[in-house]
Amino acid sequence: MASWDPYLSDRDRAHLEAGYLKKAPFGFGTNPVCLVIDDYYSVLGTEREPFFESIKKWPMSTGLEGWAAIDRTVDLLRAARANDVPVIYVHGMEKGFVPWGRRSKAERLAHLSPEERAKANQIVDEIAPLPGELVIQKAAASAFQGTPLVFHLNYHGVDTVIACGETTSGCVRASVVDGATYRFAMGVVEECCFDRTEASHYINLFDMNQKYADVVSLGEAVSYFDGIGAKKGLLAGALA
């Protein structure tokens, strides 16, 4: 049973069973990157706390579910790096643009100390970029909108983008839709994505998997990266 099944209506399940929806994976190419979207402290908090505790201080927090996804992302990035798959990070700009949400991050975090606000937009230490890895700031939900990402991918002949991060229903989905629009094969690693709303998380995984991407498990993503590494003559088994 897929993780999103409990959120589907009876008609949705009947539609799936009738065979009118996606029948097989779209598939991935031979030159992927791993795209890490918006994994910074303002959406997790600086302490590992349950959701309703964390949002008291960090109103955009995703709580322990978010931290669980970060821990799985550690494994994903280890596999990518071991197999020479480039890791690219994107996160929101702090200043200089009109926010796409209802209020700016600065307004939502105004109650924090200056030191805490300064850390809000920092990528969490557990998955911090390594020297030389590309980090792109964005001024919209999508990693592609108004950034040099597509030019970078095209220059390097990338054909596949394996995405993770938050929120599943927001910046991950926006990036996946744009990536598919640019005709990249898009993947979404289920255990490495997270959201503030459970229903939004699972329904958007379902919808992306039907229309724009292949939603895969962490194990499937690691196996894919291992296959890429094997073709390059690298050692596989990055999770060992």
C-alpha cells in the first residue's frame, strides 16, 4: 500500500484500479544531480521538539517529522557523494524581494533574538554543503524561477533531478513541476521530504507521482545512485 492511500477517496481508488492513471515509472536518465530544497533552521527549529512545541517559537516548523527527514537526507547525500552525483542546494533569499507568502520570514520571526533570526536561513548542520557544492538563493517557491539552476544543469548535460526537502506541497512541488516543464526527469525521495500538513504531504506526493515525477523510496534512490557510480567505476554501497 502506498503511503498516500489513506488520503484518497473511494473514487480515487476506483480510478487507480481501473487503470486510467499512471501505469509505470517515467524513469531516470544517466546524468543526475541531487537537489536539496529549503532545509534550513526556520522550518525545523534549532531544537528537536514535537510539532506543537516547536511552532511556539518557530511558527514555520515541521517538528520531529522534519528532523526525521533530515536524518534520512544524510543517507541520501552520502550515497550521492560516494557515487559522484553532484549535490545542489537551494534556499530562500533573506532580503531584497517581495515575499511570495502572506508575510515575510522576518515578520514571522520578529519575536526571536537577532542571533536566532540570523540562523533561521542557515542550512542545518547535519546536511551542510561541502566545500565546492553549489548553493543557490531563490526569490520564489521554485528552485528554477529566476535562478541560474537550469543554465547550470544544461551546461553540465544533466538529465535527471532527484529532489528532497520541504515543503512537499510548496517549494518541492513547485520545483518539481518546473523541472518537468524544462524536460528533466524528476525524482522525489519520499522519506527525505516533509511538510507542516500531513494531508498536503501525502496528496502532493501522490499527485507529483502521477503527473511530473517518480516518487521513490530512499533505498530506490540510493540504488539508482549506486548504479550511476558503478558506471563511473566507483564503489557502491554508500549506506554501509
